[in-house]
Amino acid sequence: MSRRRVAAAGIGVAAALLPSLAIAQESRAIDAPDNAVGAVLGTVGALVALFAVGSIGYLYLRLRGLEWGFQKKEPPPEPGSGGHQ
């Protein structure tokens, strides 16, 4: 990485941590709600399920050969055909 990128990343991290440092200096900690663990576990479970469904769908399409060729390059024109149509 270049020095500019490292410096920019450092400035970004410092700016992101500034509010939490200010709260910590005032010693006014925000307590987590009682159901925070359940919310975090539910979010992680939903993300894992989402990625699992996406992975299964991707593998199904690959194994069946169902590819959407919108990003494939066009073959070069045949000689004497007059170019692209």
C-alpha cells in the first residue's frame, strides 16, 4: 500500500473511534439491552442462512450449466463478414 492510503486509513479509523473515546472519557457507558445476545445471534444466523441459500443456488446453476452470458465477450467476426452487425 502507498503511504497515502495508509495515512487515509489511519485518519478514517481515528475519526470512527472518536465518538466512542469521548463517551469513555465521560464514563457514561451505554449498557447493552437484555436481549442483545439474541439479536446478535439471530442476525448472524440469518446471514449464514442467506449465504447458504445463495451458495446452493450458485452451485445448482454451475452444475446444470445455466449461465447467463451477458458479460461474455463476443467472438471476433469471421473474415469477410463485414464486421459486427
